[in-house]
Amino acid sequence: NLFNFNNLGGTYLGSSRFEKFKKKTIRLKAINNLKKNNINSLIIIGGNGSYIGSKYLVQEGISCINLPGTIDNDVVCTDYSIGYFTALETIVESIDRIRDTAFSHQSIFIIEVMGRKCGDLTIASAIAGKCEFLIIPGIKFNIDNLINEIKNKISKGINNAIIIITENICNIKKFSEYIKKKINKEIRTIILGHVQRGGKPISYDRILGYRMGTYAINLLIKGHKNVCVGIKNNKFIYNDILKLI
């Protein structure tokens, strides 16, 4: 009975990285366990690692249907993944709180958010949170140009700002220290970290998860297998796993 699960945060079924799954001997053990329990089809919810794992299973004869479940929103062939909007809401709420302090203390904050190599969370939260500056993967930035922009704001009497940056681009402590030396003003850094991964899902994610799950089950009933489910222009689609991954 899954009636009371759609309002729970995190991953109720549990989740972990399992690098050993790349070894065929380990995969065969998993496949044998599935066969012993008369399981011939799997609905897999996850990100890129889960999708790669599903490709291995399909190649070994196990039917799979993939659903995108990652806050990073970096899965192929879908506009949005389950969990993305809840994480975005958490980030924007944090920005709003930090903004209060930045304004009252006339401070500059650098906020690091998740996303791996995808800047979707950073871009959307920068827009919703009215951040002055953002730095994302794939687009080169010049730190001295950024410093000049900050100096320009300060010269106009605007002494507070929020810089939001995607994780893994740089060490934000060293980044902040460099800026501090150039503008002679305290820079505070915040890494939001795993707080972005938890919390009750917002209504859109609950609806998206329900609709995607229903769509996947209907695909199985109709005989479809080995596909990735996605949403494009508010319509559900599916694509062949082996062609995508």
C-alpha cells in the first residue's frame, strides 16, 4: 500500500552508488536474484548512474523502464526530473533567508548549489531568488570582470549581493578570499549541500511522480519495454534505452 508515501522526502526504497555493478559477474548475481523471484521487468527511478545500470540489465535480457529521478535535472530526453522542483524550492527559500541578512548587514554572499555538470538549479534559483550574479558549468567566466561589476555596485551605494554558483566549478573559499582582497569587503560563503536533497516534495513533484509512474505501468501493460520515460512540452514521451544511453 503506497497511499501515504507520496508526501515523504528522500528515497523511501533506499538508494546508493554501487560501482561494482559495472562488473559483469556482479550484474549476473543481481540478474539471477531477479529470476529466482520471478521478476522479469524493472521500473528504475534515478539519474545517469541508474540509467547506465539499466542499459547493462537490458543487454543481459532484463526488461527495464526508466523514470528520471534526480534534483540535478541532467537526465536525457526530459524537460524535468522528479525531485528537481522540490530542490529548487528549497534553494530559493534559503536564498530568501540569506537575502535578509545580506541586506541588513550589507554583505556579499556566495552560495554553492548542487547540479553536478548541469546549471539548471543555479539558473532557475538565480532568477527566482533575484541573485545578482550566477556562475554555471559550460560558460566561461572572468573573475576580474565579476569583481569590476561588484565594485561598480558598491560605487553606487549597493553594498549587498548574492553570487550563486554550481558545485565543482571552483573552491568557493579560495574564490571568496580572492574577491575579498580585491574589494576589501567581507565575503561570506554558504554550501547548501544535502539540505537540497531532503524535505517533503512540493505538489508538482508529487503529481509528476504519480503521472510518470502511471505512464510507466501502462507502457508495461501494453507490452513496451526497455525505454526511458520523459516529459517534453508537458507531454509524456518514451525513447529506447539502448539508443539513448
